[in-house]
Amino acid sequence: MNCQMTLLTTHQIHVLCCQGRFYNGSDAIIDYAYLTRYLEYCDRLEVLVRTRHVAQVDASLPRLDGDRVTIVPLPDPRSPLTALMTLPTLLRGIYRAIQRSQACYLKMPDVLGTLAGVLLLCLQRPYAVEVVADSYEGIRHAKASMFGCEWYARVFDRLTRWIVSRASTVTYISRYLQRRYPHGTSDRQYVFCSVAIADEDRGQPRTPEAFDVTPFRLVAAGRLSGEKGHVYLIRAMRRIIDMADRRVTLDILGEGPERPALDAEIKTLGLQEHVRLLGYVKRGAPLHRVLDAAQLYVLPSLTEGMGRGLIEAMARGVPCVATAVGGVPEYLDQDCLVEPADPEALAFKILSVMNQAETLACWSQRNVTATQAFSPEGLRAVKMQFWSMVQPQSQPV
């Protein structure tokens, strides 16, 4: 891989621009430090993102731009109509960014990644792809109330498959996504998760005594949007509290468009004393404190490519219960899984295991062991092999 070049990438995050600085306004755990990992493979990084200009920002939001990392701001339409109106501006911005870059690395599925992929194919330029989610399932659940949702989901899914199949090289975060979005050349496709668990991010396996506590703390993390299934976990909490023999609490980490609806659901079910929406929690020590205080991590997603939060919780030694969707069964055993969108099944699973301290301790040990594969050293060889296949242009377009 030629490190003396500019790499163009896309990210499905919503960015806030204040006084020429760019901040992550989404729940996604992406900041400048996260983006600098690409600089191992290139000299400069340009990131295409949807951006809104604001007068001020929350000081806790992570900054994205910095030395050798440039944010390329594009419109952030709020409706299908405004998206159509801003399409020419989006295409011009993406085309100009392609002109400045020697290599392109698209995160899929994503609107900007799709537009960039179409332009790159029209220009007959090579590009690499990372597939991180199921586009059809994501749209179907996140945009369920949108007119024409099913049609839009199918069209976008076909575009994703087309762009992935014609990439110069592809990486998937799960075998499930590899099956959903196949690439014709076996030696140009890789399966590895981009989550690298450093030693300081790793916890210790827990003893049975760690679970014989009151309150019994549940934690969940992820964007507050429909496809993440938090509403089903909140409804399960009502059943859990009614049936548990000790106090149970739930902390949900993340921000997103469903927050008002989740707040309303919590109040409707009378769970204000038991469920908290903590918002964005910074990586590192703040996130570690929340995870280390929990007895069980719950992933209630309706669709999931892999689940970054799940891997991070496993690495801290937190036992996990999750829905059997997407790539999740590749990381957790069957006894930790439930069907999606079923509050009763989720409540039953949590209630059945929370008094089994020995089982939870076993899950904790299993999780820590399973995430040894996510060490930076363990991932380095396959990452270097993938990046060696990313084809730079001989010169900017």
C-alpha cells in the first residue's frame, strides 16, 4: 500500500460544523483518534460526511478534524424532497473529492458511499469497500413509517450489492454480510471486524460473587433509532421489574432520533426510576466505568452487521444477551440469544439468567477469551493484506 497518498472515505455520521471545526453529532463512536487509524495506510485522509452548520455545539461531542484528517462537508437533507433538491450539490462535492484523492474506501451501506460508488464506476476508477450493515433490513426498520419504505429498501439494497460486487477489494465485518453482499473474487474479499481491543480496553473475567448484587444493572448501547430495538428492551423491563426478586436497572447509551419516543415509552410504563437514557458516553475510561458497573449487557437490535458495542462489552468481561440477527450469532453462543422484537422472550431470558451467578461467570470468561482475536496484533496481518489490495490512482483524477 502506497502511504504517500490521499485516501478518500465515507462515514454514515451526522456532523456539526461550528466555527470551521467539525464534531460528531451522531451516537457513532467516531472521533479524530478513530480516524487517524487510516493514516497507517495513507499520508492524508479526506472524509465525506453530511454536515449541518451551527452556532454552538455541546463541549462533550468528539471533534473529527485535525492534522492530516480533513472533513469534506456535504448537505444533510432532512426529508426525501430536500435530498432530491440537494442531489446536484452532493454529486459535485463527491466528484471534486474524488479528483483530489488517489484511492477511495467506501463504507457501505450509506447514501454518500452509494453516490460515490456510482460516480467511481462511471469514471472507471478502482475503489475498496467495507460492508458494515444489511442495507435492506436497516432501512426497513429505521424508516418503517416512510412512504415507499419497502421499495426504497429494495432499490438501495440492489445498489449496494452492485457496488460491492464491482469493488477492487472488499472487507466484511461478519460472515453474514459476506453472504448478503458477495464479491466474485475469493482472494479479494476479507472478513474481519474493525474493532481493535487494546490491553487497556480489556477487562477481567468475573467471579460468581460479582452478580450477587442489588441492583442488578443492565446496560445497552447504540444509536437510538428504530432498527436498534430499544423499545422492546424497555417493554421487557416492565416485565422484568414486575417479576424479579430484586431491584433491576437499565442504562441505555447513545443518541438518535428515537430518543423522544423512548422517553415517552419509559414514562408510559412507569419506568422513570429504573431506566435511564445516558446519551453519548465517551470511549475509554467513561465507557469502561459504565460497562464495569453492569452485570449484563443487552443487544435488542432488529438488524445488526456485527455490533461494536457488543464486542466492547464482551472484552470488558460483561455477560451478554442479544437478539439472533445478522452477524451476532457469530460472536455469541445460542444460549445467549433470543428472537428479535419479542419483549416477553427477552424478559424471560434475562430473568432466567440473572439468578444464575455461575452461568454468568462462565459467560464472562467466554466473552473475554473470545475477544482475544480482536487484539491489534491479531488483526494486523489481515488488515495489511486487505490494504495492500487497495488500488491507488497513478495520479488524481
